[in-house]
Amino acid sequence: MLPAGPKNNWHYNKKLKPLARELRNHMTYAEVYMWKYVLRASSLKGYGFRRQRPVLKYIADFMSKDLMLIIEIDGGYHETPEQMRRDRIREIALENVGF
């Protein structure tokens, strides 16, 4: 698969847009805090972030195109062996396109 970049819109998945919108409207407390006080607070030297961004077949909690960085805020359910396996698969897929 091609590296993420402007030519492929950072592997934006428009099929997931409705779900991403729903997740933006119902963010967890931790996600709201991260967005309001960290990522949106202009304390990151001008690097922009998008929240609940569809990438490949996933929805990243936060994504910076400039930094090629995805930040996930995971809750307790990510501690199960099955979810840890799925998270690792997602991580590898995103790393393979350059995040």
C-alpha cells in the first residue's frame, strides 16, 4: 500500500465519515480533555490535529497530517487479550502507511 500523504488524502476513508461524526459528537471524557486542553490549545508549535479521523478501515482518535502521528486514547476494554491483538493489528497497518 502507498504511504499516506496528500495524493491519497492520508488514506481517508469516506465510508466511515458518518461513524466518525457520531464519535466526535460522543467523545469520552479523556478524549474531550485531550482535545480541549492539549491538542487544540495551540501549545503544539502550530501543528494541527483532527479528531475522529477515518484512516484506512479505522477511526483514529486524533491525527496530525504534519507530524504523521496518530494518538489513540484507550479505555479499560483495551486490556483484554483479544482487543490487544486487534489494537496491534491496527497499529501495524497504520505504521505500514507511515504513521
